[in-house]
Amino acid sequence: MKLKEKVALVVGCSPSINAGIALELAAEGAKMVCVDIDPTFAKACADAVNKRGGQAIGVVADVTNEAQIQLAVQQACETFGGIDVLVNGAVIQIRRGLLDISAEQFRKQMDVILVGTFLFTKHVANVMIRQGRGGSIINIVSTEGHQGNRGNAGYGTAKGGLLQFTRIAAMELAPERIRVNSLTPTATDPTEGERRTKEWGLAWENPKAGQRRGYTEGDKGVPLGRRPRPSDYGRSAVFLASDESEMITGIDLRVDGGVLARYWRWNPGVNELN
């Protein structure tokens, strides 16, 4: 119970990555505030925590609306008495490349991913400062924030911006003992998310890039042999949220099976000679 008596607010609660993180935080004792723009996701994620014996509420908020963010933070404090952990995971992907994406589509991804993270961080940090007991903020990035991927210009740019925002926020909040780190997932095994979708009784389709010429699919290219699962990210988020990482701030924890570290000409799982 590494997070016993702590309150964690998770922004974005779709059945795959973020729900996996929320459930792992709850399994370690955190009281959960599950925030999503979709009421069914917020409720289903909170219900899943409660059914496992945890404590959770679902809260609806649009991360581009500061007033709604403030109300979500207020509701968390009124229900559980404060906030100790924030996970910024709200995201939107508009899969278009540089020559095809409109300015409006580009801005929309900046608003959700970057501005939404900034606003939640700002308002939750103010709560943490008033509490005087420090805290942990975790920003969910992506391997696309580290590498240039064709055909997804806005998403990759926003995720790359989160890496720098994490460093800046970590330095600004360090005097208050509030640690700010990022966690980098990669292409994720869909099994857990698909199972949760059925358990929750929801209609949700895990976003897929589709087959593209020159790109590997599935587990090919992952040095450790398989794509991570949401629960893999969740256990790493528990570490960053807990006192076990009390001297860690401003870093990016990659949970990617080694894909960012490998030499680009080495393609695990692909036999180019046959």
C-alpha cells in the first residue's frame, strides 16, 4: 500500500493506458478522482476502482475549459480533503501530417495536450502548496514526443512540448517539495484495454495508426519482445507517485520495451534476410 492515505487525480480515463494507471494507483491505496470529458469514461473508471474495494469518484471536465478544471479540483478537495498526486493524461490525436493538417486541427491538439496539462498542473499545484505536504505530478508523454513520426505532426509536437514543460514545472515547484516527472508509453498491447471496454460495457475503439508502408506492426521492433501493457505503465506511475521516488524530479521515465534506445537499423522480430 505505497499510496495509502494519498489522493490521486487522473485526467483522462479511457479504458486503455489511463485506466490502467488509475487502477494500479488505487491498488496501492490511493483514493481516486477519475476525470474525463466523457461522463461514461469518468463513471466507469471510478466504478471499476470501487468494485475492487477502493474509493473513487468520477468527475466530468473539459481540459480546455479552465472553469471546469477549477471545479474538478474543488470537487476532489471537498470529497477527499486534498490532492497528493496528479496524472495529466488527457489527449487527442488528429493523424495528419505537416502538409495536410489545418491550423485549427493543430491548435486543438496543443489545447488539449499542452494547455490542459498546464492548467491542471497550475491549479493542483496551488492546492498542494496550501496543503504543505509536497506532491507528485506525472505527465503522460509518448515515444512520438522523442522521435519524428510522419503523418502525426500536431500530436508529436505537443508531446515533445510536454517534456520541456515537465522540466520547467519541476524546477518551479521544487522549493515546495512538489515533484514533476513525465512517463513515456509507446505503442501499447491492446488486450487489457479491449477487455476493460467489454467489462465496462462501453463502445470504444482503441486508436490505431493502420498499416503503413515501411512500418512494422504489433510486437515487431520491441527489443524486450512485446509491447507494454497499461498495467506496466501503472506500476511505473505508482513508483513516481510514491515516496520511493522522493529524490526524483524533472525526469522522463520511459516504459517502452527499449524501443527508443535501439539502433535504428536493428529491427527485432523482422528477418530481412529471408
